[in-house]
Amino acid sequence: MLNESLKALFNRDLNKLKVEIESYQKESNLWIIGEGTSNSAGNLCLHLIGNTNGFIGAQMGKTGYVRQRDLEFSLKNVPRAELLKKIEDTIIMVDSVLGTMTAEQFEAEYPIQVFWTPNVDRVFFASPVGPLDLSFGPN
């Protein structure tokens, strides 16, 4: 049951990310850093993809994904079609990994400690990605 709930939440939010990326009329605007923000929408998209593939795919699913976090923030002008493909691939990975996890695996301590306590780690990774807030809006 937890599997299906988590899959639904991640699918909902990753599909929302797709809608956000698709909503930019000018593809080049995905890489503009808006006033009052630190990163472009394109870089935030790469970061969400990397985070999800690293923490769910590599750690929980043993997919072999190797995260390159610095590139999530330094790459620019990745084509929209490539971003959308990466989101789709991430959705497939999440469905596959979470779909095969057992109750015992969900109860186990997360393989790496990200915060200060394993219990917080477990709760954090059971939470879905929140919607992308692009308050400066797609253009």
C-alpha cells in the first residue's frame, strides 16, 4: 500500500514538473535566473532529477545511477526535449524501484545518513518532491 501511495505522489509531482518545463514559450528562458532566485528552472529541474535518481534509484533501487550534483547547477541550455525525457525516465525508475520494495525495506534504515538522525532520513525520503515554484513565471 505504501508503494502505491508513494508512486502516486512522485508521479503527480514529477508530472507537474513536466508541465512547468513545457509551459515555457521560449526554451531559452528555462535558463534565466529570475530576480530573487538563485537558480534557473532548467537547473532546478536537473537538480530534482538528480536528487530523485540518486536517493531513490541509486540508494534504494541499486540502479547504478551516479549523481553529478555540480552539473545539476552548472549545466546550461540542455534542450527541453532532453529535460522532459529525463523526467520521464525518472518516473519510470521511481515506479520500478518503489513498486518492488517490501514493507521490510521501507522500515529499514536508509542506506546513507543525510541529516542528523536515520529516522529523519527515512521520513524525508518517504516524502514526495514538492511542486516547483517558479514565481517569476514561465515566459
